[in-house]
Amino acid sequence: MFILPAVAFLGPLWGILASMSGSAPMLKTYSSMNATLFLVNCPLTFLFMLYMRDRPFYLVTILALMLNKVFINFTSAKVTLHLLNPSFTKNQEKIERRHRNLVSARIDVVTRDVSSAERAALLVASGPPSESLLGSMNQKSA
């Protein structure tokens, strides 16, 4: 709580330092600072401005600041994710491709008119993907 009033000033400076250094832990703390600003400081400021009957322009400015913080946090989270796991996108594409192949190979089992318990038993009994399916997956990944 001691740093709460300073978050509005320290946050942008910490964000610049985090971006320049490319440090994932610094970007995480920057995201935390933005979340604190969004969840605590901005609503309190907005409510106080409403109570004091401040000009609508300033109220809209606070709302625009809050919207800006949402986009900054989204971008910061994406950058942090790629700094922590640079191959995330490639791995995700491979997993989705394998899942699609597996689903298309098992479509005959799934579309039969059987109960869900029988369907599960058929899927388990059908075993691992066939060699032709594995070969097609290897050809697509190359």
C-alpha cells in the first residue's frame, strides 16, 4: 500500500526499462503495476471526480486511460509470453495440426450411433494413430 500512489509515476518508467532490457520478470511486474493502476487508482480517481462533479472531458480522459491500459497489458502479456517461450507459436501450430489429423482419423468411430461410454471404449481400443497417419503428420511438419 505504500507504493500505491506512486504506481502512476513508476509504472511507465518501469515499463520503459523492462522494454529496453527485454526482461520477462520486469515485464511481469510492469503488468502488475498496470493492473493495480487499472483496478485501484483509476476507479478511485473516477469516483472522486464524479463526487466532485468534475468536467466530463476529464471523466472521459480517465476512461480513455483505462482503455489504453487494457491494450498495453494485452501487448505486454504477449511479449512476455514470447520472451519466456519463444517457440510457443510453432508448438501450438504443431499440436493443432496433430489434433486435426487425429480427429479426422477417428471420425468413423465418433459418428457411429453408440453411447458415449461405448464411443470412449472404441476410441481407447482403436489404439495409437496408424502408421499412415503418423507418416502424413511427419510429411506436413517437414
